[in-house]
Amino acid sequence: MPPYRLQALLGIKERAEQDAKEVFSKAQAALREQEKLLADMEAELQRMIEDRERRREDYSRKLASGEMKVTDQSSAYRFIERLKEKETEHKYAIEGQRENVRNAEKELKKAQDALVEATQELKAIQKHKEKWAEGVKKERQQREEDELDEIGQVIFNKKK
């Protein structure tokens, strides 16, 4: 069988598909990492809120029972306000992380589109190679049949 004339192109398309698979895999991993970071940040915010609520209730209980002086109440109130400010800052950080997740999703979509395109191009060249191989095989069979017909004609003519 003669060599396939587009073998170099087939190799290029195979490498392009493999590269696209790697990029897609890395984009998936990056998205998972960003989503995990977002989930961790949201869990941290929830923990911060629960901690602030627990401290507020604890301060209220201490004030009501007389364990805390009225003068200590203002410092406790300032501390609760600082916790609220930290929560607000953390909420802004979460919004920034949500944007990172959206960007990672966009990159994943781009990588997926590139993978689909590379796979389609590879399949097209593979299909071309299959058709070419079939054509070569048919051509060879036709030559063999022609040769057998010719041999048959020669034998027939010799017998006359």
C-alpha cells in the first residue's frame, strides 16, 4: 500500500486534539479549584456570622446577669461592629471569587469548544484516510481482476 500523502497532517491533527484535551483537563481542574475556594470562603463567612451571633448573645447574657459592666458594653459593641465589618469585607472577597469562578467557567467553555473543533478536524482527516485506503484497495483489486482476465484470455487463446 502506498503511503498516505496526508499522514503529516493527520499527525498534526492528532497532536492538536491531544493538546486540546490537556487544556480542557486543566481548565476543568482550575474550575474545580475556584469552586472549592468559593465554597471555603462561603463556609468561612457562615462561621464568622455564627461566631458574631454567639458572641453577641454571650455579651447580652453577661450584661443581663451582671457579669459584664456597662462600661465593658461599649467595647463589646465595638468588637461586634468590627466583626460585622470583617464580614462585609469577606462578602466583597466572595463576590470577587464568584467572578473568578465565572471566568474559569468561560475558560472551560473555550477549551471545550476548542476540543470539539480539534476532534472534528481529526475525525475528518481520519475519514479521508479511510476512504483513501478503500480506494487504494479497490484499485488494487481491479488491477488483480484485470490481470486475471488477461491471463484467462491468454489461456483461452492458446487453447484455440
